[in-house]
Amino acid sequence: MPPARTTANGEGEGDWMCAGAPGPEGGCAPHAGARSPSWGESSGSHGPIIPAVPTGRGMTLRRIFNLPYTPRWTCRTSPRARMRLLSFAQGDPAMTSETTAYRIELTSRLRQATDDLAWAVRGLSPARIQYRPSEKEWTIHEHMAHLRDMEQEVYLPLLRWATVADMLDPLDYSRREWHEQRYDLEEPIASILDQVARMRDEELSIFRDMTDVTWLRYRTDTRWGPLTCQWLAELMYRHALDHLQCIMALRQDVNLAAAAPPPVVVGGYIGGAGEQ
């Protein structure tokens, strides 16, 4: 069975699990092989889909009241997801393309990684957000600010350049220059998260609307090349996961420190040292 899938805009499409037999092109068939009128005949390896003959009390009531039999779907999906399943089953090239499926799955994971970053910093006090294990390591605040800066200065401009005519590709990026000139220690973490979410929404919208040709177009006419839009989406995903891992390591440190019992204090005489 195909794994659970999520659309690029984060809307779930059910678990794609069905109790019936697999339909044509790997789709889900109605329960017990019954066929919905919109399915048509299948010429796939499973052979034609033959309507099942329902039995039992339900069929008896249908005969008494002369009600038509409607096949029961067992896929736990929304109506929108069901239409996508039908498109797969009917052999829609746009839906069965491996490239399209990979793009949907990758952008879904990119959305999830962005949501995970927001979850990882939610509810942290300013002291924990500014926790620094050593002088050479970043705080949670620095990780999020850098991620936002890369999206703003490189990734989103590069995606626009790759998909919009006459756009200029972004300039070289310096992490040291960012930290010395643009990093604001006092910027609220909520503001950083809002900007990351806004830029991610635009990126996912661009990825969702592009064709397979645009997704795989090989470009070398940039200082950042060679690249494709697929490569760029994979880079965004890797970068988000890298910083998510670092942020979770920092959160792991502060959570462990908070759970540690207070030290036992051993002092002088009970009631004070007094005077000799």
C-alpha cells in the first residue's frame, strides 16, 4: 500500500489504507470488488472490476423497498482525497507521474519540518532560547534567525529566479556577515517564526503549481549552479532538518538540566556559626 500522504499545503488526505482489493494502477477499489459507476472497466493486471452481489439483512431491506445498491467505500479519505484516488485509478498521467508524486511527498515533508521547528521552540522561556553550551556554539535564537536569513536571502530568491523570467539570482551569502551586520539578539522569536512560515508558504505554492519540466529543468547559468528546482527543494529540506536537530539537542540539554534535583547544601553548625 502507498504510505500516508499529505498535500503541499499541509492538508491531510487520509491514511490511504483500504480493506478492499487494490484497484487499477495501485488505487483502492470499492469494498469486496464492487464498482462505482464512475470507475469504468479496468484493463490492468487485476482484470475487470466485477460488482459484488450483496447479501444479508441490508440486501433484504433494499429488495423490500426497491432501493438501488451502492458500493461501500472502505478507504478512510476525504472527498477531495477520493477524487485523487480516482485519478490514480483511471490512469491520469499527471497523477501517476513518479516525479509529481515525489514532489508532493518532498514538499509535504518540507512543510512538516517547518511545523516541527515551530513546535520545537514553542513555550520556551527567553533564557532557554538564549542558552549557549559554549562560546563557539549557537543558541536556539541564532539557529532560527540564520534559517530565516537563508530563506530570505538565498532560497526564496533563487526559487523565484528559477521560475520567473528576468529575475536576478541572489548574491553570494556570508554567514559571518549575517551575524555581524544583520543578526538582532533582541528580535522576538515569534517574529522570526512568522517570517519563516510566510516564506515557506510562498515556496510551497510555487512548487505546487510548477510542472515536471520546470521541476527538473537543469540550470547552470547562475553562481549557485548547477541546480534544479528539485535540488533546491531538497536543499531547503536538509537545511531545515539540520537546524531542527541542533535545536532539539539544545532543548534536550535545558530540559535535562531543569529535571535535575537541586544540590545538597552542607553548611556549618545548625543555627549558625555563632561567636566563639
